[in-house]
Amino acid sequence: MIKKLKSVSLPSLLLLSTALGSWHSAAQEELKKGLVPEDYFDFVYMNSPQISPNNDVILFVKQTVNDDASGRDNQIYKINKQGVVSEFTQGKDDWSPKWSKDGSQVAFIRSVDGKSQVFVMPANGGEAKQVTSLTQSLSSFAWFPSGDKLLLSLRVEGSQDATDDKEAEDKSAKKRAEPDTVIIKNAKYISNGSGYLSDKRTHLFEYDIKTQALSQLTSGTSWNAQSPVISNDGAHIYYHANKTGQAYEGNENSDVYRLELASKNTTQITHHPHSQYSTALAPNSEALVYLHSEDTYEQTDLMLLAGNGKKPFNLTKNFDRNATSAIWSPDNTQLYFTANDHGAKRLFSVSVNSGKVTKLLDKKQKIDNLAVSQDGQYLVFTAESSTELPELYRLDLNNNKLNQLTTFNDKLRSEKALSAAQEVWFINDKGMKVQGFVHKPLNFDKNKSYPVILNIKGGPGGMWGHQWFFENQMYAAQGYAVVYVNYRGSSGYGIEHSQAVRKDYGGADYQDNIQFLDNVLAKNTWMDKDKLFITGGSHGGFLTNWITTKTDRFKAAVTQRSVSSWISEAGTQEYTPSQMTKEFGGHLWNNFDAYWDRSPLKFADKVSTPTLIIHSDADMITPIGQAQEWFYALKVNEVPVEMVVFKGETHSLSRSGKPTNLVARIEHILAWFEGYNK
């Protein structure tokens, strides 16, 4: 199904119809093979695989763009023992399926009048029954082993229980409008996607399905109970929380706690000044693991805590990669997890007894959404690559056989030519090996010359490479080479690599991008050095601005959700003063030069590159003022500049924004580059 976008009034978009029109007429057959922005509307994504207790049925959530491209539909599907994929629920806003312990029922979340409610239906099909009628915001839920109760995570006033929640008040009794104000007391008072934060906190509740009785288990005005896990006997709940009283002042501590349901007594399990989170309890309930991190740029490790009370054991101390949340093998002997590794997100296991880490799959893919069967015979997960949209896969652990379970995107892929990410390693100015990637333009001819887009990833953490990144495919389809590098600061290359950018924004990250670009230009004579373009988002947007203050070699730039001034950024975005101090080695009053000297705004009078600014007005990570200041600076200095503001969108526009806006964003980028590709 093809959805049409509304027309956009930006003057530069007039170029798009001309550019794409000539593109179609000149090479119509070739273009049918490449991705165009509107193809995004046909992409299918999957998440939340859940394997039945008898190991025969897999549930998962299928996500598609809705009919008018204003949002996304979520529907629960199933895969039976024979591998047949079919619908499980009929709703278009269903997610988070969970099996009851005996496998007879499935609970899931469905949106009802804008509120998330829990529904339950028989595992063999039938009518879904709504079992909650919550006025509070539901964050997550889990079955108690008995099957007659649910554990709910609800957002409530920290000093009140759920029955006294202000959302349940009868507003009709008010005689006049209330003042429209927000009272701010804490350093952390805004959040991307949430806006101004309220005094509500996430706490745990026990919910009796039959009687509808709701009992509050945790309470507190300054902390949230997060990632709860129920013991197999239903007697205890484990969760993590920052109970220092400083969670909203920038303190990043969190510890693991155990709540005994019978007595309501809570015991602190870990005692560490840094972050402990994402607890996973062993199937026999005799040990637990959790993630531990000393700081932003330190390694994230899996810590094992046995029931005998010994000190926690670091399972991944020598791994030199950041572990992610782990799942236990049913026999309690090992854990499965993923980690970024040289441009891929790979699957690993670690022995509980020895701490030996084993790479289970060595493919150039990104693996997510792990689930393990209760007989321990197989894993299910999503996998994707630079030329493969995500699909569900099954890995049989006995023979390491990998089978694809879903084929939702196969037809689209078969109709499109795609450009694979090609690895390029080089040695930077510090003698470090750095990895980047190149996508050749479609229908590549080594005897022709092609324009080049330097696409700078955000972060500085994270990593690009062997993953589905549709916009790079769309650039390649229009005849551009696309190059990008996992510069210093990126994950997947060891802690030394990650730490190298700390307190050096615009230094190490800048050098790696420019040196990588020069490296690939020198080795690929088909790349046109006179037709270079640059774009990036978030930290990549900052670097796009920064680089155009240093050189005029790029014919055009598109800066997205960028930072132009670290001075104004420090005081207006969601990160607290303590977090900014970590990045810059001080605050504005004791290290002002560190902020200003690395602000593109200071050097805006050096810019001559025609620039398109793309920003969202609800962005709380790089607020809209960053775009406005850059627009003003380039206008003052008579640089060709336009700005596209997406109303109601956040910092997440390019990944999870309204589909029609997400696609329009790519069209704006293509139009801007095509206007200067002469």
C-alpha cells in the first residue's frame, strides 16, 4: 500500500520534483531498483518475541505504518510449531505479549481511549478480555506465577497511592480554569518525548485479576522502581532504583533491591556508588545477574551475585565490550546477551562458572530482541544487516543452525537493488585503528565519477555499520556514494576507543571523520572530490556545523537536531549540570572556554557552505534554540540557509517520528543536495 505525502512549502523542495523527475526520465529502469523515501511506508518491523512454556509457539509484535502515515500499527502475531505465521490478535494497537506460567493464557497491552490497559485471552485463541481499567499510566506488567495476579508498574503521585491519583479526580467539579503553570525544583525537569516532568513516580502494584483489587507495593517521592522481576515462587520481587534522593539532581547511582511480598520488607542487594540495573533472576532463583557501569565512558559489565551472599563476580571483566541485558539458560549455567562489536551487534554467551565469553554468531548483522526456549534448545531474535530489513530468526543451540522465521520484507527486498556496507579500516593521527564504511552508488560504474555524502553518526557513543539504515540506501539510489566512520567515542571497539573523545568534542571526533574521508577519497578515484556533501544528526549535527566552520570543501550541508552553542545548550536541554560537567571538565563559571571554544557558533563567520537546518520543536536533547541560533548566525553572515521545523516532533524524529514527517525529512535532504549537485 502506497501512502502519499502532503505537499511541503519549503522553497528548496521545488528542486525535488525537477531533480527526481529528470532522475526518473534519465534512468527509469535503474531507479526502480533503488529505495525511494516513500518505500519507508512499506517497511515491517518486529519486536518482543515470546516463546510458549511448551516451546511450540512464538508470539511477537508486528509493526507497520498505518493507512494515513500518521502513526504505526502494532499487532501480535504467532508462529506455530510448523513455522506458519498468522495473526494472534485483531487489534491495531496491541503490544507486549506475555505467556502465563502454565501457557494457558496470554496477556498483552492494548490502548483504550489513549490509556494502556492489560487484556488477557486464551492461548489457543478466542476473545480478548480487558482486565484493567487504569486511570494511571502503565509502564509495564508481568504475570505472577499463580496466574491470578499481575505485577503492574504505574506512574503515580509519589506520596499517594493509585486510588488517590490526581488523574482520577472529577474535573467537572471545578468552577474555574486552573493556572497553566509548571513548577520546577529539580535539575532534571524535562525529558525528550515527555516534555516537562511531573512529580509522578513509577511504582509497583499487585493487581488481582478476579477482584480487581490494586495493592501498592512500593512508594517514594524521589525515586522510581524499575525493571521488576518476580521470583519463580512468587514470593519476591527484584527491581532497581536510585534511592539516594538525588535521582532528579543528576545522581546516576542505582542499586538492586528485593521486596518480600509476605512481609513487604525491602532489602538492598547491591551496595555500590555507581549504576546497577537490569536484573535477571536465574530460573532456580539461586543467583541473579545485573548490569554494572562505573560511568558514562566506562565498560558496562554483567555482574553475577550468588545466593550465598558472596561478593558479586564480574563475568565480563576481560571482555572489553559493553554488555547488554542478559537472559539465563534454563539450566542456570550460562547467560545470553548481545554487544556492539566492530560495526555489528553480535550474539554472545558467558559461562556462569568460569566467566568465559563465547561468540555464538559471527555475522555482519545487528541482533536484538533475544528470547530463549524453556527447554534450552533454541534462541529467537531479530536480525538485520545493511541490506536486510529486520526479520525473526531461530538459532538451534545444539547444531548452531540458523533459520529465518518471518519473511515480511522479502518481497520489497527482492524488488530493490541495495548497496552493501563495505568495511574500511585506517590508522588515525594517534595511531589507532578506526573502522568506517562505504556504500557505493547503485549501478556503480568504475569509469564514472560520483558525488559523496559524509554522513556523521550521532552519539558520540553507539555505532553504525552492519544494520538496516534506510536513508543511506536512499542516498545510494540517487547516485551518491555514502561514507561514515565509527569515530573515537563510538562503542564496539573497546573502552580506550570510547573514552578518547571525552572532554574533546570537536577534536578526536572531528579528526577521525576528516581523516576517514580523505582516506577513502585517496583510495577511490571514482569519488568526485569536487562534489562532497555533509550531513549528520545530534552529535553528528554538531560535527556538521563544526566541520563547516573549518573548511569550504563541501558543496552543501544538512545539519539535523544539532548543537550550535554549548553555552546555551548546557542550560536548556535535559541533561543535568553534573552530566555536562563530566563532558567538559567543569561548568560554565569555572571552565567557560571549554564550552565556548568548541561551539560552532563562535566560528560561524567562517562558514560559507550552503546549509539546510532540520530540527524538531519538541526536541529536549538539542532544543530548537540551537537551530535558531545557527540559522541566525548564517543569515547574518549571508550564507545560503533554510530551516525546516517539524512541529510536535522530538529528538527521535529520524527513527520513530510520525512516518509522514520521517519521510518528508529524507525528501528535504535529497532536495537540498540535488540543488547543489551541479
